[in-house]
Amino acid sequence: MAEGTTNKLVHSFDVTNDVKKSLFDLGAFVGDLSVEEDTNNDDISLEGLEQELDECKDDDVVLNILSEGTKLREYTKGVENNLRQVELDSIQIRDCDNILSQMETLLGGFQAEIGSISSDIKVLQEKSMDMGLKLKNRKVAESRLAKFVEDIIVPPRMIDIIVDGEVNDEFMRTLEIMSKKLKFVEVDPMVKTSVALKDVLPELERLRQKAVSKVFEFIVQKLYALRKPKTNIQILQQSVLLKYRYIISFLKEHGKEVYTEVHAAYVDTMNKVLSAHFRAYIQALEKLQLDIATSSDLLGVDTRSSGLFSRGREPLKNRSAVFALGERTNILKEIDEPALIPHIAEASSRKYPYELLFRSLHKLLMDTASSEYLFCDDFFGEESIFYEIFAGPFAVIDEHFNTILPNCFDAIGLMLMIRIIHLHQLIMSRRRIPCLDSYLDKVNISLWPRFKMVFDMHLSSLRNANVKALWEDDVHPHYVMRRYAEFTASLIHLNVEFGHGQIELNLERLRMAANDLLVKLAQMFPKPKLQTVFLINNYDMTIAVLKEAGPEGGKIQLHFEELLKNYTAIFVEELLLEHFSDLIKFVKTRASEDTTSSSERAITVSEVEPLVKDFGSRWKAAIELMHNDVITSFSNFLCGMDILRAALTQLLLYYTRLSDCIKRIVGGSSLNKDLVSISSIMYEIRKYSRTF
């Protein structure tokens, strides 16, 4: 490296000399050099120097030296110093190379050691993972062992609580802990083979027997408290027994033989207690019963005579209340009201229709059954126990019902009971409690045949009625027809929301029988007019009763309205014929003939004149008679007004046709002075319409 630098400097020096040669005398410059200045340079030869200077004449360094007049020796010394410095630097570089070589060797050793350490770390890592896995397994084993020891050991505190403690919340918690230990011992097959179990199992078994015996005595004592008179069973169940429901679960799992005894004791207790309660309640209700109808209270039976089998009853405001619904329908609006309290009702000396007692009994049954069903489900976890308990109460109610039902002849009451059962089924459905489904279905099934039988008795009473015994010489509405109207309106009203098709068919049969009987009674009147008036009065009354019951009259009401319309038209004709028979006969037979005909039967003035004069002389008096006749014949003023208006309107039509006929007769104008003006007749019609 130093050698290269020296060569470069020499080359630069030569180039510079070549440049300066052309500018100044080189010999003169050289001549100035003194050989004696450097005695140590005897070996230096200047041969070829000029050539080298020529070669370096263009060198920048040489040109710079020559231009500035720098002495060659000084410059040479500088170059030597530089060369020395370069040499020193070179020596330092060699030292650095040595040091670096040593470091390389050292680092190589480090690298080898690091590789060895890495392998050692991997070995340590593997050992650490192995140790971690062993530690994890040991912790798992420790936790399982601790769990095993905890599950199988019987602490002294547990023994003290089970043996000597009272049955309270702490006892219940301890019982749950012991139950877990018993399950652990019974379920886990690994535990059964353990040596520790042989030491613990006898103690655990003795503790179980003690716990079972203790809770059995405790729960039986609580159950017997239910038998005390005047005990509120629901409150005792909810506030006391349900607190100890876990006892039943414990007995189910660890004392099945004792659980069976508790089960039987509770069923026997509740069966007897509830049966006694319902029997006492039914006996109290029977004292409040109001007999509505007997076997003789039928539609077609004459009630004017008191027969051998008539008996005293609670007086009713009128006998039609047997067949009218009246306020009895309010029970359907009060379906979910609390049950009747007998001693309060008895203190007020009130009597009630049986359907009200029926509702109270079944309301009490629903509430009691719902409470007991939910309690059995919560306390025993079994729904089937409910049916064992209520076998007694159901039998008591069935016994009562089987006594009442065969003696019930109140069709309205039976229908109300059917509706009550239907509404009770809806209530139980909303409660989502199915325990009474089969019982309510059974009651419903027993009510329908009885209702059908009583209904058929009414139907037969109409079909087989003694017409002569029932007939009265009175054109006003007959009491049998009023009974029928009220009875039909009651059943229609009760069937509106029920929509039972069989009732509609039975009512149609009843309508036909009632109408047939009514026609037979009408035929007992000697005069057709009286027969017609009788029928109109009864039809009008029937329609009015059906309308009062509501807008649900349906086909039956429409049928009677059609009959009323037909018989009203018949009566109008009969009434007009009674007072204007000649005029009506002429209008019907001759008024439509051609008056211009030349036949022998042509209408003449002489033929019409008597009719005109007769009408003009007494038409007002005749209308007054008609008015009085209608007033006395029809009990319903509105119906009489409609009939009178229809009669006067028909009379006006007849007279109008007569007037038109006279206008077509030759010489008929001579009768104009005797004709009554249409406006006069209209005035009378309006007058009677206002006053009537």
C-alpha cells in the first residue's frame, strides 16, 4: 500500500517537471542545487531526471510546485513524512487485522458455545413441559382426591345436626349435603371399590336412617295439623309445608318405604278433610234452595186447578217466572264471583235458585282443586296424587248431584247449569290446570240428557194438552202461549253464545207444537172473527216477548211475524165486510168491468147510487165502530193502531176504486154531490192515527 502511494507521488512529480520545462530554464534551476546539502545521498543518480520531468510536466502537483517555487527537498521531506504516516497506518491496520482475527476466533468459539446452550435450552424446555404436565396431573389428582375426601367424609357437625338438631333451614341444608354424599357413594362405581368407603359407609347408612326417621315424624306431625277443625288448609300448605318440600324429595331418593307412608298419610288426611268440608258445605246449601219447578210445571198443563200432587213452595211473583229467564241470567255475568257463604246467606233468610247454589259449589270446587293441584305438583312433584285425594270429594258431590238431578224439572235452570259448566271449563283452561277436565265433562254429559228429558216433557204437554180444559172465552193472549214465548226467548238467549244446534232443532219442534195448540184453542171460538183476533193477540204477544229477550229471535220470530201479517190481513177484510159488505162486494165483482159495454150487465147509475148514499150517510159512524172494535179486541194498543190503520187504508182503496168506476159510468157525474172526498177520508185516517 505504501509502495503504491510512493509511485503515484513520483509520477505526479515527473509530470509537473515536464510542464515547467517550457516556462523556465531547467538547467539554471538545477544548477542551484547543492550537492553538499545532503551528504547522505551519494547513491542518488539524476540520470533520466529530465525525461521524468518531461513526463510530469502536465501533472498538477508538479505544476503547482514549480509555479509556487516550492523547494524539491522540502516537498520530498513532506512526501517522506506522508509515506511514514502511511506506513504507520499500515502497521495499525495489520494490528487491527490480527485483533479482528483473534475476535473472529473468539466469536467462533462463542457461536459454538451458543449452539451448545441452545440445545441445552431445548432440553430444559422439554423437561419444563414434562414437569408442568406432571404438576397439572398432580393438581388434578389432588383436586379429585380432595373432592373425593370432601364427598365421602362425614363431618361431626353434620352428625350433630342430623341427630340432635331441630328440623329447620340449617337442617334442610345439611340434609341436602348428606343427600349428595349418598348419591356419590351409590352412583360412582370407583367409590364402591375404595377402601375408605368401607370405613365411612356404615356411619353414613346409620345417619341416613336417623334422618329418614326424624323427617318422617316431623312431616307426619305437620300433616296431622291439617285435620284440626277450622284450619285454613291453603295457608298451612303455602306457609308451612312448602318450606319443607325438600324433605319429600329426600324421602323419594333415600327413603322410599317411608315416602310411601307419607304419601298415603297425606292422601288419607286430605281426602277425609276435603270430603267433610264439601259434605258440610252441600248440606248448608241445601237449606238455601228455592224450588222453581215441579213435574207439573209444564207449558201445556192447566195450573188453575190444584191437584192431589201439588205442594207448597216458595211463592213467586208470578207463575210465568218458571219459564222466564228474568234476572236469573245475571249468574252468567257473575260466574267468577266468590262462592256463596252459607251462614251469611242463611242469616238473611234468602232462598236461591239451584243454579246459583250449583255455581257456588263448583266455584269452591275449582278454587280448592286448583290450589291442591298446584300444591301437589310443588310439594310431591306428582300430579297423580291429586286424583287420589279428590276421589272422596268427587264422590260426595256426585252423591248430592245424583239426588238433585232426577228431581229437577226446571229446564231454564238446567240450561243455566250447562252454561255454567261451559264457562267453568273456560276458566280452568285459562288457568292451565287440567285436573277437573274429566269431572266437568262428566257433569256436562249428565246435564244434557236431563235437559232433553224435561224439554220433551214440555213438548209432550203441548202436543197432548187438553184443549177444552185450557180454553177460555177470552181473545186476549193465552197463558200457555205466554209461557211458550218466555220459555223460547229464555232458551234462545242462553244459546246465543253457546250456539248448540240441537237446541235450535228442539225449539223448532216446540214452535210447531205450540202453534198447533194455539190453532186448536182458536177453533173453540164460535166466530171466525174472534178466532182471528185470538190468534193475532197471541202472535203479537209472542213476537213482543221474543223481541224483549234480544235481537236473537231468528227464524222463530220471523215465522210468527209472517203469521201475524197474514191474520192481520184476514181480520182487516172481516172488519170491513162487517160494515161495508155491499161496497166491497161491488168493488171486487163489478168495479173492474167495462162501463161502456152495451151488454145487459152494464153498470148503471141506479146500481151504484145506493152504495154511494149508504157510504156517505154512515162512513164516519162505521169508522168509529171499527175503532171501538179494535180497542176492545186487541190488548196491545200499538198492534191495534197498526190494524186500524191498515183497515182504513184498505177502505180508502176500495172507495177510490168505487169513485173511479162511477166516473166511467154514463151519467155518473150526477152522483158527485153524494160522493165523499178522498181528502175527507184521509183526514179521518190521520185523526185516528193521532189519537190512537
